[in-house]
Amino acid sequence: MPPRTRRHQRVIGAAIASLAMVAGGASAAVAAARPGGRAGSALQGVSRLVHGYEGYCALVAGGHIECWGDNAYGELGAGITAASSNLPVAVKGLSGATSLVSGYEGYCALVSDGHVKCWGDNSYGELGANSAATSSNVPVPVG
């Protein structure tokens, strides 16, 4: 295995801090996007955890998804413009998710009705939404 770079060490450190739910530093927009006002509480009921370029998303009980990390291209999916979040925030308008995958700077979820919704970077059409938009900070239907 190749030696770890400083970048890898930063990513690992950020993951550990996020998973430990170190509170503080969240903007008002990020705090408002926390489900049930759970600021600083542990993320529970996780069935799948995926890693994007500079962030993470978790599929949690009830088919909801929460994301944290970079938000330069809307990777949080929460409909907010904050640059990043060190706390998980709920992906806006998405329920019934059964699966979750990550891309370079975006994520896609399969929902219980069989449709796929994606959010984040769309510079090369990654969202599959036939849109000229360069990104989306909320999930959009593929197709």
C-alpha cells in the first residue's frame, strides 16, 4: 500500500471528526438544515455510508440521507449555499431512498418508486437531468 499523503491524513482526520460529531462552527443555514434540531448529536440508524471527493453522505433509517463536508457544487443536497458543513445535514426533498452512491463531487440515490435523483456537480452532465445548469444543491430526477 502506498504511503499516505498529507491530503489523505486531512481526509481521514475530517472523517474521524465528522463521525465523532464534533459540534461547533456550523452556520445558521447549516444548523437549520439539521433534522429535528439534532445539533451535535450522533448520527444513528446508518445503513450505508459513502465518500465523495471532499464529503460524506449516509443513508439513514426511514430512507433519508444526510451529508457533510464540501458544498462547492451543492454536494450537501440541502438547498443551502454554505461552503461546507462539519455536521450532517438532511438532503432536501428526498425520502424513501433505498440506495446511495457517490461520484466525484456529487451523489445519487435510488428511491423506493424506482426513480433516481442526483445532486452536486453537473459540469459534464453527471446529474443526468438534461440541464445546462453546472450544479444542483438539491436532488433532481435523472432522465
